[in-house]
Amino acid sequence: MRKKRILGIFGNVANAGQERANSDVYKLLAQDDKYDLRVLVNDRGFHWCLQPFFEQNSIPFKKIRFPWGIYKNSSLRHIAQWIIDIFINNFQFIYNYLKFKPDYIHIGNEYMFKTLAIPLCLCRSKIIFRLGDRPYTNNSCNKFLWKLIAANVNTFVCDTHFIKNLLIQTGRNNPNDVVLYHPAPNRVKTSANETDKSNQRSSQRSIVFGYVGQINESKGVKLIVQCAEKICAERDDVEFWFAGTIYNNRFYTESIEPIMQAMPNDIRARIRFLGHVENIDLYYSMIDVHIAPSISEEPYGLVLVEAKKNHKPSIIFQSGGMPELICHTKNGFISNSKDIEGLIEGIRYYLERPEAIRLHGKNAFNSLSELGINFDNFRKQWLSIYH
């Protein structure tokens, strides 16, 4: 029996939540002998973070040109290079499409669809779109493009009901579309000795609130620092830890460091930016409560699933898809106001009820089964889509 052929379009170069989630799907498909998979990846930057994962998991890939950076640099020279890259991208995709003759095309990023809109609209393969972010319809051009995308995609696999509802608002309401919560990624673990020396509590009686993710404005990092300063000034048994890259991070340098430098030494010592943390499970084992106060409407929140996997309750804001994963005052805390007062409310809830931390952590772990967030369900649903 002929194997189903799947051609992936993966022009990303970073390794954040969206990239890890799409990589997990490619890993799943590569491991199943019913499929013949090939992933078209970015010839510029793929080797930075993503290539080791693909090679370790025997995910077949081929490097082609993808256009990028048009939103960051609008000089005439850069625009001209971007247009040239578009032509190269389309030509190389068409060549690989005709040579591979896929039954399905897997795509996980609307930008990749837009740059290949003409050949994707003309191809006969079924298009599966893993939608891990909101459809951007902020202007008439993007609204038109999304109508084009919706008309040509066979199945959307949405991370949350929040995303699916936004998809429906674009005019797409198709019974093929499904919601599939993504399980926590399996990160590479390092030995405990590599990270535990810098991750020691100031006091064994301290309660540690921990953040994991990108160090930027939209994730609420500045809000956390402002709340941390206020809470640490009131109590000496609380600490705040941040796991996320600060190297060459302009936001950290310009917005966070000035706040930190103005703090008294005893408070600053209990607000720690640890940089990139490789052994994330070890990090979770050393904090008590996870905090993820995203100011923007986070479409999903894979970091919440990872916290649940590690028996940690989460404090979040009432926005985006995150509230689908948290049951208020049962396995976490949902603040109604997206500001300092709302975040402090959640922090004080656990400071005043330390006995709830362990109970909510246990409930958080158990809720993964209640929500159907596990690898077996993830595998079963994805394979049913590529039937």
C-alpha cells in the first residue's frame, strides 16, 4: 500500500512555542511508517535552533529560500531582496511539490501561506493548517488574504476554542476544523549540577513565584517586576524568578534593568533573572507558583501545560485562550484586571493560603487528563486527520 505523502512548509528559524509545537507534529508523522514526510525549511537560520531536533528525530527536511524580515527593515534594498526571495521561494516550492507529489501539505504559519498563496491555491493536495495563533485581520488586505486561506484549507487544527472562534469570525465555519490542545514538549534535560548552583532560595521558608518565557513587554514581564518590588518590600519570605533569554535583549536592558538598579539591595537580591534555562523541569521543581500574566491575548499558553505537567498552579489574566486551561482557585488563579492590582491579587492569594499551593499543583496535574491533554490523544487525533 502506497504511503501517504506529506509536504511540510516550515520557514521558521526561532524555537518558541509555535515552532516547538509544529516540530512535535513533524516528529509524530516521521515516526509513523504510514507516511512519507518531507519538510521544506529555511536555508537561512534553520540550523540555529531547529536543525538539531529534526536530525535527532530523523525528520526528513530540505532547505529552500524563504523571505523574511520585511516587517523589521523597510529599506528599498531590503524590499527588493524580499521580492527576489518571494520568486525563489515560489519556484523552489513548485519544483519540490511537482517532484514529491504530496497528498497533503502541512502548514503552521499564515505568513508562509501568504508568500506561497498562488501555488497553494492552485495545488490539488489537501492543505492542513495547524493554527496556533490568531488570524490577523486588522486591515482590508489581511481580511482578503484570510478569506483566501480559509477557502483553500481543508482542515484547521486550532490550539484552543478561543482561536477557533476567531477563525469563525473570519467567515470560516467548517465541520472539518478541530480543537486540539497541545501537550507539553519533551525538552532536552541537562544534569542538575549545571543549573542548581544559581537557583537556590534565599531562605528555605521563601515562596518562589516563577516566570518562564520570552522576556518582553507583551508577556507582562515589566508588570511582574513592579509587583515583585512591591510584594518584596512588604514581606521577606517571597522571591521572583525569571527563566528567559536576556542576552542582547533590548527590552530587558532599557525597561527592566533601570527598575532593578533603583531597588534596595535586599529586594533586588530576591528578584532574579536567570537567563536561558535548559533544564526546565528542574526549574519548575524549585519554584512554587507559576506566573504568566500576558498582556496580549495569548492564543494558547503551552507554558501553562508545562507548569501543570510539573504540578504547579498558574496565575494568569482573563484573556485569550489561557482561561480554557485554568479553573479559578482550583488549579490556578485568574485575575480579571490586566494590571498591577490584578496580578498582586493573584500573588497575595497564594501568599495568604500557602496550603493551597500544593493542592492546586496536584489539581493542575490531574486537569491534564480532564482536558485530554496527553501525547496518546495528541497522536490519535493527528493521525485521524491524515487518514
